[in-house]
Amino acid sequence: MAKIPIKLLSRGSLLAVVAAVSLSFLITSLINGNVRPPQKQVRTPLPVAIMPYTREDHYIRKSSYIGNVRARRDSALAFEVPGTLETLPAREGMSISEGQLLATLNTDQRLARLRAAEAELAKITTNLELATMKRERLADLLDRGLTSQQTFDDAQLGTQALQQAQRAISARRDSALMDIEKSNLKAPFSGVVAQRFADQGAVVTPGTPILRLLAQSSFEAHVGVPIAIGNSLTPGEIYSLTIGNQHLEAKLQNIRGDVDAATLTVGTIFLLPEEAAVKTGETVSLELAEPVHESGGWVPLSSLTAGNRGLWDVLVVKTVPEGYVAVREAVEIIYSNNDQVFVAGTLADDAQIIASGLHRLSPGAFITPVED
């Protein structure tokens, strides 16, 4: 570019050039003054709570199996004879004592049969007395040769026939008395009336349930368990049950020998302690602790983050020349128990696990381990 002689520039043009050069110098100075040399960033290690990981060859699995409470004596009471229900004083919720009258049948026909049997029995008894006296007289005459053997034999057989008739009529009388007695339904044990199935005036047949009576002592817990669990239980041993807010120790009384077709479980029967405050039908839970032989270890639930392909990640402490860093390890959850999980994976025995605060960390972050 050809230089322009200064002598050819006007005074105004010269001032403009000088101003431009000064402005350029000023801008360059400001830029150089604001530019600072880069400073090296120092990463402050984050304090994290750690805990040791210990490998074990098994874990204890807690299982619960649901059942219900039943009274040891739970009976649907019925009459043994047919008839019309005449009285039914028992009411639902009523406390009943053993032997207490619960219901009665009308006994008019049975009383009539009883009176007829008694009258016939009285008649046959009188005839038997006469026949007996006649036989005794004929026996005396036979000894003196004043009557024939045939006559005495006829009297003897007649007496025996009357004796047999007397026994038959006595049996009919006793049957009538028994039917009258069975027309009264009495409590076979003390308890509480749970249900009424009939009302006064109903015609009932033998075996028709009238009342349901529950004993108020000696309750049982019936719990269905898998076949393998049932085989591991021992009758006579004590097991833990939960009923509502109550935690009870109950003896295993028996294990049923059949499998429920609907649930494919085996029934177990536990005898509840007398002091247990329970009611028939309440839900009961059988609590079992079963050892499961599998290698792994326990870690807190708070130490897990979602990983890939259904696995989970934990962060462990690794020592590097600059200090400590967090390193990811993959694990598989085997069993969960509230806030603790049993895991298996690439964790080494005695590894230091970061127990919590994972939202603040990422793999490779510098940390300061703090014993939890």
C-alpha cells in the first residue's frame, strides 16, 4: 500500500488518524489488563458415610403366612329327633353355661305315646302276675299228680310270652321317655351363641342346625403353609404368631396330613395361650425365620442406585495417589428386609461401601470417608 505523504493531509485528517491510533492503544491496554492467567482448580473431597461389606454364606429370610383364629369347640347344635320348635330362649351373643337349656320341641305326641306305653305296660304287668301265680299253683298240683304235664307246660310258656311282651313294652316306654328328653336342646359346653338358624314355630328334622355355639377359651390358630415349610415344622415346638397388635408364642399342636386343593398348602394348628385376647375369625400371621444358603452380603437400601439390565450399583471407596475416589460396582438383589438388602455381585469382602448421599456423587469423585 502506498504511503500518503503527511504534507498532503489536511489538518482535520491528521487529527482523525491520531485519535484512531490512541483509541486502538487504549482498547488493547484494557483487554490486556482484564486477561488473567488461568488458575488451577482444586477439587474439595466430599465427606461420605461408609460401612464395611462382609460376605456371608447364607442369610435369614423372614416369612409370614396368613391364617385365622378358631375356637377349639365350634359346634352347630341340632336336635336328634324331629318336631316343631316350641321355645328358643337362646339369643346371639348370649353367654351360655354347660347344660343350659337352649331350645325345646313340642312334645304332645311323644307324651301321648308315653302314656299309651305306660298303660299297656301296666296291663301286661298285671297279666304277668296272674300267669305267674297260675304257673306256681299248677307246679304244686303237678308235684302231687293232680294235673298233667301238658297243662303245666302251657302255663309256663304263657308266662314266658308275657315276660317278653313286658320287655318290649318297657322298651317302647323308654324310647318315648328318651324322645321327650331329646326334645330339649342343652349346651354341651360353656360358650357364646354365635348364630341362630331357626325361629320359634319352625318344623325341624334331625340334624338341622338350630344354633352355633362357640367356646370362649382354648382358641386355635389355623395357618396354611407350603408343603416344604410344613415338613420343616415340628409339632410341640413354640412359634411366633401375630394377631392384630399382639405378638404371641404358640405351640404347634398338629400338622394336617392333606393338602388344600385350592391353595396347595398344608394346614397347621397352633394352640393359643389362655391369656390371648382373641376372637374367632381374626386374622393370624405365622412369622418364620428360615436360613437360605447363598453367598452374598448385607448393604443398606440407601447405598443402591439403579444400574443396567436389572442390576443395581453401589459406590465403594478406592485409594488413589491423590486420596480416595468413588468407584461403581454392580450387584444383584437377592433378598430385601426393610431398609437392608442382601446382595451378590462383584463386591470384594471388606470393601468400604458408601452408605448414603449418592445423589451428591458420581463415579470418580474425590471423597473423604467417614465411618458411619
